[in-house]
Amino acid sequence: MTIAYPIDSTRRRHGVQLTFPDFPEASTQCAVGEEFHAATACLVDVLEGYVRGRRAIPRPSHALRRPVVPPPVLVAAKVALYNEMRRRKLSNVALAKQLGSVEGTVRRLLDLRHRSHVDQVEAALELLGKRLVVSSRRL
């Protein structure tokens, strides 16, 4: 699954308003020239809210003629792991057992703000039969 979301931008008198069609609650304003940084930060914030709230993360809609914003690689990997665990109804404890680890390790792997090593997240994904592929197209 590609984890890059389309974004709409509207010029305002004092900058740019950014909104994500797939996340009605995600909106931010920034100065002209700061769109990519602001959009990325807003996307990470909204994804973090979905993970913490144990909500289903929507699939990115088609970006016909819209720029897309990918989250940072580590965040994308953690979201992919979160999505696969949700799909399988796999708890942190159950995945930890499969990894030969403890629940706290899995909790940190799913924490979008924790600076996990991407290879640890990738190993958990591989255990679940998934492969991490990185591709990016900028705003």
C-alpha cells in the first residue's frame, strides 16, 4: 500500500492553507515556500492520532492532478505495520511473542514519535509477510 496522501493548497493573504481530502480534520497554514515541511508535519500529527486512537487509517485517495505528501520513511513503515496488525487483529503482545520480544518493544515500534530503527520495523513487517518498499514523489 502506498502511504502518500493528496493535498490541497489554497493561497491566502498571509500564506497557504493546506488540507488533506482523506483526513477532514487535518489542516494547517504556513508561509509560501514552507508547504512540504508543514504538510509533512500535519500528516504525521494526524496519522499519530489515528494510531493512538486505534482507528482505521484511510487508504490514500487518487491524487489526480494533486500533489501528494509521503510521511517520513520510518513513519510510513510504522503505519504499514500498524495497518497489517489491525488487518490481522494482532495484539502487541501476540506480535511481541512472534518477534521473541516484549510488548513494550512493539509499542515503541508503533509509536510514530519514537526513533525506532527502521530495520526493526522492517523485520516485524517481514515476519507478517510484508515488504517495505520506499518510493517518493514530492509536493
